[in-house]
Amino acid sequence: MSSFEQLLRDADARPLVGWDLSCDGRITTTATPWNFEAAVVRHARESPDMLDMGTGGGEWLSALAYRPARTVATEGWAPNVAVARERLAPLGVEVVEVEGADDNAAQAPGDEDARLPFADASFHLVVNRHESFVARDVHRILGAGGRFVTQQVASDFNADCHALLGLRMPALPRWQLDTAVDQLTRAGLVIERSEEGAEQLSFDNIGAFAWYLKHVPYVCPGFAIDGCRAALERLHASIQDSGPLPMRQKLFWLEAVKPAAG
């Protein structure tokens, strides 16, 4: 069996546990122009509590340099809830299973379908890393003066992936920094900081690339290992000749505050 075929077979058989997308170190990610973790830690040190929306398997939250004594996490994908609880319970973090919000790009103005199971003004700091949210619900659970810090993937974040595979980009609802700002502003939050940029993923071999696309289906909804075999073989040859395969993903982040009078 060729190394190409073996790499694809391994990619097809390897499971995803939690939300660790490093594939045992075969996928690396460059830093964004901003430091999201540092911003969260800076505010966490000044807050009596914190909510982490969409914690995945708790990987990011468990590694955070500082968490307030009362830290709560939500997770909407059932297989990850148990993983997150096992990882975060020893750290004193409660994990609450929720029904996730609709994609922000698909939300109509005033849409409040997803309601977080927390009382009004429950938190002074809400953080969100790549998770959809309902802006009015975030506003509701924040106390006066509370802060929302989020990093999001833009709706065209996967353009490089489609180009690499020779696939046509589907038409998607627009989700960019300005649309996020609009949703949060209409909900009553005040934007204090925001920035657009990108991160670069690097795949050591074609198996890591195929594994990533299989387990993160929203990156390339039309991807299937068998259906993209010719493109994968071409990329495998490129990796052998030129080294790891790079792929850029567009992101943005922002900080928003609930006014003290609101």
C-alpha cells in the first residue's frame, strides 16, 4: 500500500475526541494578529465570574492562564459534554449542556430562538471562541458594565480550502466583523475593540488535511475522501516536494460592553 493510501486510511479511521484539532501535532496554527487569550485573561483577573460559551471538550478553557473562582462553560454538542465535564470538573468548572444558537449569519433581526439557561445579569464576563450566539441573550445575561469577548471565523474563512481542492465556493450568508458589530449594537452593547485578520493552518501530511476536513465538516461541506481523491493525491505530491500544506482562515474578534445604565 502506498504512503498516500495509508495516510488516507489512517485519516478515515482516526476519531476526533473533544475539540483538539492538532491531530497529534501534525496540524499547527500560526498566531493571529491579536492575542485573544491574553485579552480574556486580563479581563478574567478583574471579574468575579466568567462564562465560556461553546467550550468544546474544555481544551482551551482548561489551559487558560487564569479563571475566576466562579467559571461556567456551555456546550451544545452532546458527545463533547462528557469530555468537557471530565476535563473541567477537577478545575471547579461547571459544564452546562445547551442547545446551540443558529449560525449568526442566518439569524433574522430580533431572532431570540436560543435562550441561555441563566438568569438575567448572571455574569460579568462572557467569552466566546468560534461559537454562534444570540446577541440579545448575551446582553441579557451580562450584568451592567459586563463584557463580551469573542473571536469568530468569517463566512469566507474557507476560501483557501476550496481553492486547494479545486472546489467551487458555495454561496453563504455573510458573517463578517461589521455584521457582528451590527447584531451586538442593536442588542444594546457598545463595541470597545475590534479587529480583522487571519490565521494560517499548516498540515504536515495529506492524512492530517483529510482528517481535519472530515471532522470539521463546515470548513468544506462538499468534501469526501473518495470524492476528492484526485485533488488529495495532487496535494500529497506537493507536500512531498515543498513541505507542509498551508491554508489561511479569516477571523475577527471584538470586545463589547453592556452600559452601566443598561
